[in-house]
Amino acid sequence: MTQDVEDQRFMSINGFVQAIGPDDAQRSLHHETLIAAEFDRYHSGDPFQDLKHRARFSEEDQDLLKE
């Protein structure tokens, strides 16, 4: 099962845009929950949701999101 385009995350690498993450919506949500908890633990005061928003505009934040 594939996600709708609006639910997928996209990453621009060398000018090519590609979808990242699992195709299954439940797996994607589960992974994001785990990642958000880990990110918030190490980056207090900078929520994961803000990082996802900034990654659309900043290469530095895209790299951090890839990690």
C-alpha cells in the first residue's frame, strides 16, 4: 500500500526530489514518533515538528533530518 503524495516526506538530493520513508502510513507514523522522541531528547527547545518545517527551506536542516 502506498501513501498519498501529501502524506509522504520528500528530500531534494542533488536537484532530484525523491520520497523518503516507509510506504505504509502506520509504519511511517510509528517511525516518526520514535524519531521525534529521540530528537526532542537531544535538542531541547527545538521541537521535531519545527525541524520538519524548516527542512523544506534549509539544507542544514535537511541534513539533520536525514540523520
